[in-house]
Amino acid sequence: MDALYTAVATATHGREGRAVSSDGKIDVPLAFPVEMGGNGQGTNPEQLFAAGYAACFGSALGAVGRQAKVDVSDAAVTAEVGIGKVGEGFALKVTLRVELPDTVDEATGHKLVEAAHQVCPYSNATRGNIEVTLVVE
């Protein structure tokens, strides 16, 4: 694959440090969430992943919508990223909640969301590695 774009970010001090993108557009403190024993005074990798996946999936949905000549420009994608223990390590799971415009019927909506799941780079990267549940609302 020839990359069309490469994002670069550096994190220091793990989950209790800072993440900064090479262009400076992202510069955020990191902290364990309260639910994992932290102080919650920063963002965390799961929130960053959720934001990226939601945005990417929304773009993929827009692309398949345009191809099918269905206007989904007002769609909203909410990504819920969970982390939990699996054996000796940790694993992620994702629920993508897709809210479609009222003008899109249920059958078409499900078809477009499934098609977006095949196109989205995040979906392709996680397929077979992370449990991803699609919910059309």
C-alpha cells in the first residue's frame, strides 16, 4: 500500500503523560480514567480511538451513501470503546451507534452501515481482532 497520508504523534509517560501530534494540532494530557483507578484529569487512548473511529466511519458512510445516491450527510456516529482484562492482558471492544437521517429507511440504513464497515480503514484494521457491534438508530 502506498500511503496517501501519514499521521505522526508521540506519547510520553504512557497513560499518565502527554500525546502530541507532529503538527501540534493535538497536544493533550493523558490520564487513567477514574473507572481504572486514575484521576481522570486527562484524555485516554480509548477516547482518542473512539473519536478517530467515529470520524473515520462517518466518512466511510458518506462515501457509500454518495455512491448509492442516498444523502447521509446529517448522520452521526458515536463510537463506544471498552477496555477490559482478557487473560493476562487487556482487550478492546467497540460499539458503533449510527444515527441516520429520518429520510433513510431502515433497510437502506442497515445496508449502508454494513457497506461502510467494509470500507472504513478502522473497521478493516480491527476486523478479526476487536469485537465491533454495529447499531443503526
